[in-house]
Amino acid sequence: MCKICSNKREQEKVLCSSCQSLIEDLDFDTFNAERKWLEELFVGRFNNFLVVFSLIVTAGFANNLENWKYLVFYFGAILLSFCWLPLVRAYHKYDNAVKILLTLKEFKGKPNQIGIMQELYGKRKNNIFKNFTISRWLAFYIPITCVVFLIIVGLGINLCIIK
């Protein structure tokens, strides 16, 4: 499978020929603008996720329904899970753009910043902490923690541990 379009690829290549030709035609300014847009989309969706999470927590603790308070947290965990899906989708788009920028495309004669980023990315690939990137934290670890928090608080209220 092609890493970008998920179509069958030829032989042992990482990318299919159509994706490879598209990448070769990219110029730095256009692609960097696209990367910035994807980054803003990803961060915007993460901010929306946090707003929904804070509203659910506030609604859960501020309501006066003593016997049904835990349902707010359970329903909130389900709702937050659905808010998580667009965040993960934006993460994958952003991650593909960064991989193209840092590994698949050579931008000759462009700013030194790209060369420095490519060197750091190459060093990180062999590091033990290669999966602990900020974008991965924003896309997976923090949202999972938020959903689990809502479920645990709902269970705590349901079992009369939390009032």
C-alpha cells in the first residue's frame, strides 16, 4: 500500500508512481503553505476538543440531578469520542505532510531551516522516544486521558465514591 493514498503500490516502492510524481512537482512555497494550513487545522480541532471536554466536565459537576449525574459523564465520554475522530483525521493529514517535507522531498536551494529539520527528524527516527512527539500527544495521549477521565468520574459518581 502507498503511504499517502493507500492504493496498491508497484513492487517494493514506498509510494505509488502517481503520488511520487505529485511530490516531485511540489515547490517549497506552495507545500509549506499547505503544511501551515494543515497544522492550523490540527491545532484548531484540538482546541475544539478541549472546549468540548471542559464544557462536559462543567456540565457534569454543575447540574443538580443527583441520581443522574453520572449519565452526563458517560454521555460526555461518548460525545468526546466522536469529537476525537476529526482530530485524528487532521493528525494523519498533518503527519503525512511533515513526512513529505522532511523525508520524501529534497528542497534544494531553500532555507537552512528545512535542512536542520530533516537532520533532526533523521536522528529522532532511531531514538527510543521516536513516538513521543508533540503532535502525537495532541492527537492520541491527551484525548485518551480526557475520555478515560470522564469514564472514571462517571464510575466514581455511580458507585458513590465521588459526590
